[in-house]
Amino acid sequence: MSLIGVLRTGVSGMNAQSNRISTVAENIQNSGTTGYKRSSAEFSSLLIESAESGNYNSGAVETTVRRAVSEGGPVGFTTSKTDLAIQGNGFFVVQDANRAPYLTRAGNFVVDGPTGNLVNAGGFTLMGYPAGPGTAAPSLNSVADMVPVNLASVGAQADASTAATISGNLPYGAAVGAGKKTSVVVYDNVGQARTLDVALTKTAAGAWSVAVSEGAAALGAATVSFDADGQAIGPASLTVQVPNGRPVAFGLAGMTQLAGDYALKGSADGAPPAAVTGTEFGADGTVYATYADGTRKAAFKVPLADVPSPDNLEPRAGNVFKPSTDSGDIQVGFAGLGGRGTLKAGALEQSNVDVSTELTAMIESQTVYTANSKVFMTGNELLDTLMNLKR
């Protein structure tokens, strides 16, 4: 056995334990980092070919650093609606200031003041797809068509009326030609309130005319018939075109002709313009803009990306990952589909580091490092003895 080989083997063992201590130190310092994935040093022997008889040549230790990316961390709840945790498989797609895409499990997003984008603690912007009709289908193996999730771009909205109802009682004993006038407030395309007058006039023993107008402009009319029990038998609705608005269908089936006085009620959908006041996330990744009037509207849909071998992703600064040759290509889909997890709003995935395990590994590495140093020192002493034989 070569004494120089003993020295090199001892140095190899000390270097291996130094690598292990480095991963332990990184894990401990990131034990409180949102979505952090612990790393570990794995060892394998490197043997040098030796003769079957004679001197033995000691080898070395190779170190491979692995990250437990596929191992989920515990989920803790927070008070922020924009904090997101993935329960199950998948990663958020984010981009940096240079618009380079990355994957991450760190969902501690907040609204960035200057841009209005949702940005996490590492400074990466959350990416998603615009919601609504006409949105292109996502590419399964690409993130090129995603856009930053930015609710500032949604702004105030007006909800134009499309449906209204006239219900209640018309007096059975009213004379032909008698009538009642009421009104219903609807909203046009820009959210402006428009008052539509509704005139109900008895035209026969079992028939009433319903005429809708705005000021002097007539918008439409229909005659509602009633059976012997005073129930409306048709037509069920009357559709009128609201000026600068949409067609509104007035439901008439809830009207009756019974003994008694007029008892009419009217209502319509639609709403005036309302400002965005907040954000809500659905378990399927849908991002809703909430408005001052209590309504909400789907604005974006956040996908989840995955790779065949998450543990082989390449880590980058900021607690993000990039695909590698060993990890496989990105596959994009939505939460709850294709084996992907679901999103939990108001929660964060914590680090998957167990500090007690890391401290145990630290003690083990310290002990083994000391033992390897003893091997090196012993080899050095033997070499000194050999050198002293000349004296």
C-alpha cells in the first residue's frame, strides 16, 4: 500500500465530510425559508485497481449533492390572501427581471407597487393565462404564452343588464282600460343607470298589455294572458333593446291576476362600475378580482408546471429551479388535473428541513472528519519514519 495513497485517501474523506457539512449549514440557515428544498451529500466509493496479491491501493470518496425537491414541506396558514401553497405535485411558473422563466414552490406573493404584478420574496413574478372568452389554450410543453398576473390591468368594470323580471298581482276586478305604471332600473354597456317605464293595461277579461319604454321612446310590448285560476299562461318573457346596452329579457311568468289590489315587484341584473378592491384565488388556480360592490370576476388562471424528475432540477438563487437534461422537459397544466396538486390560498409551504436531523448529521460529519484527519496524520507519521531510515 502506498503511503502517499493513504494521505490522499485521508484528504478525500475530509473533503467529502466538508461537502456534507456545507449542505448541513445551507439546510439549517434555510430552515425558515418558504418552499426551500433540503440538500444532502451522498457518497460513493472510487476504487483504484489493485493486484490480487501484493500492495493494496486505497481509493477515494466521490460526493454527489442531491436536493429533495419532490419532498413536500408542511403547510402553514397565513393572513395574506395572496400567499399560495401547492398541496401535491407541481411548481409555480415565475420569471425574473430579464423575463427568464423558472419554477418555484415559494408562493409568498405580494402586489408590487410600481408594476402591480404579484411578486414573491425572491423578486420573481407569478405567471399565468388571461381568463375569459377567446383565451388561447396553453401549450403543454412551453411557458412562452404566459403573462404576468397583474390585477391592476383589470381595473373597474361595468356589468350591463341582460335580464329583468316583473312579478306580482294584477287585480282581477280592474275594469278594461285600467292600468298601473311602474319602472325598473337597468344598466347599459358603460354602467350608466337607465330607468325603463313599464305600463300595464287591462285589455280584456283575462289579458293585460305590458309596454316598456324609456321616456317617449317605446322599446317593446306584449300581451299577457291569464287562465281561470289567475295564473299567467304566456308569453313567458318580453325582450327589449336597452339604448347603448344589451337586449334585456323581462320575465313575465311570475305575474298573477287574482282578487285584490296591485302588488307589483320588479328587478334587473347588472351593476354600475365598481373598482377592484382585492384578490381571491380558487383551488383550480383561477385568480378573481373582487370589486367594491361585492362581486368578483375571473381575471387570470395560474397553471402548475411539472417535470418527470423534480429531484434533478437545477437550483438557482432565489429559491427557484430550471429544467435540466436529467429532470426532463416542462409539462404545463392546471391544478387538480394530470396528477398535479391543488392551490391553497392564505397558506405557505414551509421548508422541508428537519433541524434535529441536520444537527445529527453535523455531529456525524465532525466525528468522521476527525477520524479521516487521524488517518492522514498516521500516514504522515509513517512517511516520516520511512524518511528517517536514511539517517
